[in-house]
Amino acid sequence: MTTALITGANKGLGFETARRLIKDGHTVYVGARDIRRGSDAATELGARFVQLDVTDEDSVKAAAEHVRTESGRLDILVNNAGIAGAAKLGRVGEVTGADMQTTFDTNVFGPVRVTRTFLPLLEASENPVVVNVSSGLGSIAATTDPDRFEFQVTVLDYNASKTALVMVTSQYAKAYPAIRFNAVDPGYTATDLNGHRGTQTVEEGAEIIVRMASIGPDGPTGGFFDRNGPATW
């Protein structure tokens, strides 16, 4: 039986990814900061719940010990938890260092904390996979192309954090060739993160996350993918 952990899985893309993986026969841990919301989501999904705040080292370590005790290993890790950041759209000059630090703490340092702590459990799997949920807004190519939607969105902290996450993915992939590490762009999906202004449903957005979480040992690693395949970045 394959075991998966999804951070920020109590709603949105994380919730839908959990639902799809459970449907495909995986045992899924719903990771969430809020105990009530996380527990409620896990109950609704038929998943397991683990309290997990990606910005808190002790919380991450406790979550890893919980999964180790119950399951002994981890086959799939989806680093999905993220925040919109300061959301100072178009006001780059107003973004402070503290704004950047807060956004990076969840969107970049969070996946690093979780990945580092869960590495021993991933290495215990026969086919370990890590999926980091990035964004097209983290693609330098997309955000500098006037023909792309991403060109219209100027948000210093969020966009930069998602670019950094792709590089983090690439470095892990080189350092751990036995683990499939990939970043994904779900597309402009209607979630709380964007006030549900996205043009895709969560079902559409989660498709690439689930697809990359389900790859075999011969699957790609160190890449950045959207629903159409390799994404430019």
C-alpha cells in the first residue's frame, strides 16, 4: 500500500489531490496547521490526519515521527502548502524584506523543512516521489512573455518564492537520484489563494499534481511541468 503526505491538504488543490490519490488506492495523510479543519477534511476524505505547520520545525519533526510510527515509510510527498504573501499587486517598491521573509518561510523554506525531515522515510520507499507545487508565476520565461497571462501579474514576493521553489526542486533531484523530485504549475486555479478568481477548477488544477505524484521509478526528475508537459521557466 502506497502512503502519501500532502501539506496544506484541508482545502483547495491539496484537498482535491488527496481525494484523487485516495480514489486511486493510496493511503493519504492530510497535513494541516489547523487541527479542527485538518481533522474535518481527513474525515470527509477518508484520509489520515497529521498536524503540520511547515513554518515550525518542531511541528514538522512531530509529523514525521507520527508517520514513521504508523506507516514506517513515505512513498509520496506533495509540498502543497503556500501563501499568497503580501499581495501588493504591481507595487514592487512597497514590498519589504520582512514581507519577503514571511512568504519565503512558507513557500520555500517550508518545503525544505518538510523534505529534509521526511527524507529518511522517503528513502525507505521503493519508489519515492516528491512533488513541489510551484506556479507559472515562478517562470521567468512566462512572466516576461507579453503573450502570457503571467506577464500581467507583478507580485514580488510570491512570484520570486515560486521561482526559488523550482530551483530547490532541481537541486534535490541532483542530490537524491533515487527519489523523483519535480515541480508543477497547476495553472490559474480558483482557490482561496486568489479569491477564487482563477479560471480553472480545482479538479483541473490538481490533475498535474496527481499525475506527477503517480510516476514510476523510470519517470522524470528535476523538471517543471504543467498540464501540457514540461513547462518553460
